[in-house]
Amino acid sequence: MKPAHGLRFVLERASSEEVLALYRGTIETAEQSVPIVITVRTDPSTPDGLGVEPRLDGPTDWDDKRRTTLLRQAGIMARSAVRGARKDGLPPPRRIQRWRDL
């Protein structure tokens, strides 16, 4: 179900032996649903020890500014969810779902 307004991030953890967490999902707006992939790795060079790489996995009509903003938001959400789980000694969450107003 697509949101009537705003957007929804829906991410599911995929199995991966090579990285801390690999998420596949969508960024859903009223007009379209765009596939996204987010890789979360351990990275000792960052303050929280996590490196996050979000990327769109399909075409979109978003301009560069919107694309960059949404990828940044998705990366922040994944980082926060994984960081919180690690802090509590838990594995990365299986599902992350967030709604944001535009």
C-alpha cells in the first residue's frame, strides 16, 4: 500500500556473510515505488564503527537533490537501527519501516 502523501521506507534484511547487514527494500511515494539496497559494514574509521552505503536499485524521476536527500535519510535510518541493536547485543533488525512527511 502506497502512502497518500509523504513517503515510506520499507527495508528487509537479506542474508549476507560478507557484511554486517544487507537491506533490500523500497522507498514508496504516492507516485512510485523505488527499489533500494543498503549495505552496513563495520568501519573502525567512523565514530560508531559502522559504514553505510545506500543506493537506488532502479530508475526514478527524482532530481539529484531529492535522490541524495532520500538516500541519506535511508542510510541514517539503517545506521541507527543497526547501531541500537549492536548496543543491546542483538543482531541487526530484520525489518525497518519508517514513514516521513515530505
